[in-house]
Amino acid sequence: MVEYISEHQLAAGITQEPWGLARNELQQAAETGHDVTVFRERLAALTQRDDAELTELYADIVGATPPASWPHCEASDLETIVGTLPPAPKIAEVNNLDDRIRGAWLGRVIGNMMGKPAEIGPTRATIRAYLEQVGEYPLRGYIPGTGDTDLLGHPAEHFKFPDAMRENIDGQVRDDDVDFTILGLHLLETYGTEYTRRDVAREWLSRIPAYQVFTAERATYQNLIREIPIDRVGDHHNPYREWIGALIRADIFGYVAAGDPRRAALLAYEDASLSHRANGIYGAMWAAALVASAFTARTAEESITLALTSVPATSRLAIAIQHVLHDWRSALTWDEAMDRIESRTAGMYWVHTINNSAALTAALLWGEDDFATTVGLAVQAGMDTDSIGATAGSWAGARAGAANLPAHLVEPLHDLSRSAVFGYGDASITGYAARTLALISSL
């Protein structure tokens, strides 16, 4: 198995170091059907100091001939993607749109905060062990702290977000999952639905600090600064192009296209395609469609199925989600379904689009339309807990509406969002919802 660079290294900004590039590009090649045996042998013989050899290895992996027989859609251009899709679902009318938009925004922040303490380090098993120890399993609220120095079974240095622990919450803790929702709102307010990836790039460089983005976004940001051509910034030195970053940016497109999942997916494309490729793009399109369908679908199963009509059916993402739907229809338990997800995606990094989308799907299905249960399951999955917690909260909040969200989750937020997006800072969560409603009315 390929060893990954650590989250601490990623946070330090060395996503383009030869060692990280070679190792993660090798894993990307393995996941896309390449025979990587020789590449693994070459990597095993190198150390982190062998920059020239690692750079050569990375170039060889990128230039490797694609597998002759590959059954999955891996296109990244919109025309080809759309050409694989069935007719768009009918547009449905949304009832109580204002309350549901507020519910989606509040739900996204709540989900992000529920998952943030467990973002880096804990696994499904260690999260469960801790929650059982403190009498909070299954999770239905913010993760409590105990004052222990061995939180969640891991050294304390893994847990850098004490302000997101239940006892300490006083408004939303700044996080990129919410920053990008705010930036997406700004993007649509500024450029409208005809925005381009150049517009996205301009707003990234103008409004988000480089060290507040990670993996594919960090690589793309660095490429933009180095003036790599816009069509290549998502490819160049970016082995993270199928990781979850584009998916976490997608919910705002679902909000403004509430009840119209195909339109939401298409709105998400330009944003996603700046930094991602193939399943990284599909994840964003699916998430946008998923959130849009949450406003009108009768059940979680229907919502997920509607969203799947907006991504290529033969993509690895779509197949992974279909597997989870099958497990749900087969009456497996959530734990059994998660065991299967982990088995099918073994070796994927914990912030990959495919495994996280599968875990998110399981949370929605087994959450049985209960807000706290749905978000709790997304967090308990032990993957990118704050990111899929946020998307689960967004989806479940859109379904429930703000008036029906649990008070013990809403009240500690004090309607306060904190953001690193330049020009925003501290602001009202429901204020963002009001701006979203105004934007919908203007489109």
C-alpha cells in the first residue's frame, strides 16, 4: 500500500513536493486501472530526499499509457459528461422555500461543527469507542469533551478544535467547508449563473488565503500563482484531483437550484473543473444535485437516485453509490454497510470523493430522515467527518426546514458564522440564507 503524506504536511503546504506528488499520483494511477507494479518498486527504492528521481518517477506515472480496457467513464469535459446522462428529472415546486433555505444553511454549519473535532485522526472504531465511553453513541449532537489527554483514543495533538467541542461552542468555528459555501454565494451574486472557471480563480486569489485551502485546492492555487494555463491548473502537479474538495464547494448550487437537480449539477461544473477531474467533478455535480433534490424528494432513496441521474452511470462514483443503495435495499445494518464501503474502497485516502460519497449516502439512507441521526452517522463514518457532516446537515436541513431543527444544535451557534473569506469575517448564518433567497429571486 502507498504511504501518504500526513495531514500536517498537507497543512504545511507541501502538496507539490516530489515525495508527495509521486506517492499520491501512484495511488491515483492504481485507482484508475494502471498496472503500477514497476512504479511501486521504483518508489520503494527511493527516500524523501531523492528529489530528482521522485520528479522523474512522477512524470513517468503521469505519462503512463491508460489501461486498454477501462469500463468506467473518466471524462472531464462537460459535453462528454452530459452526453452520458439520461433526460433531466422534472423540476419540482418547493414548498416553504425560505424556511428550507435557512434550514440548509444552519444544517451545513451544524454538520460541520459536529464533525470538526473528529476531522483528523479518529476512525469509525475509535469514534464509537469514545462516544460509548461518554454515553453519546449513537451521536445526535456535538461531540463532548472530557478533559482527558487521550481524546478519542489518540494523542491530544490530533484534536486541534476545542472550540467545536460541545462545552465550548460559541458560534461557528471557521472552516473551509463553510468558507467555500460563502464564497460560492459571493460568486453567484457577482457573476450570475454564467460564471466561468476564470471567475472562480479570480475570487480564490482575491478572497481566500493560500494556507486556508488544502490538497487539490492548494495545488490549483499554487498553479494559478505560477500562471499555469487555466485549463491545466487542475491537472498540473495535482494527484488530489479526485479528492473531496470540489464536493465540499457544491451545496450552494443546490440551494439556488432547489427542486431542479440537473440544473444544480450543471451549475457546479465550472467551479469543480477548475481544480478537479473525473470523479472529483462528478462528486461535486452529484452533491449539488443531491442538495437540490432534498427540497422536494419524498425519501432519501429518491433524492439519491435523482442525483445519480446527473453523473455518468458507469463512473466509479455512481457505482459506489449504487452499491450502497443495494445494501440499503438488502436490509443491512449501517455498520454492515460501512464494513462493505471500507472493503470496496480499501487504500483510498480518507478525503477521497468516492469513499466519502458512499459514506454520505449511507448516512442519508440509514438516517431515516431524522436530522441529528443523519449527521451523526456521517460523522461516525470516520472519514472526512466535518465535510460530509456538513453536506449531510445541508441536505437534512433543507428537508426539515429551520423551524424543525433541534434547538440544542441551533442555539449554541448564536447565528454566528466566522469566515476566512476576505470581506466577510463574522456574519449572520440566517443573513446568508436571506441573501441566498434574494439571489434565487433574481435569477
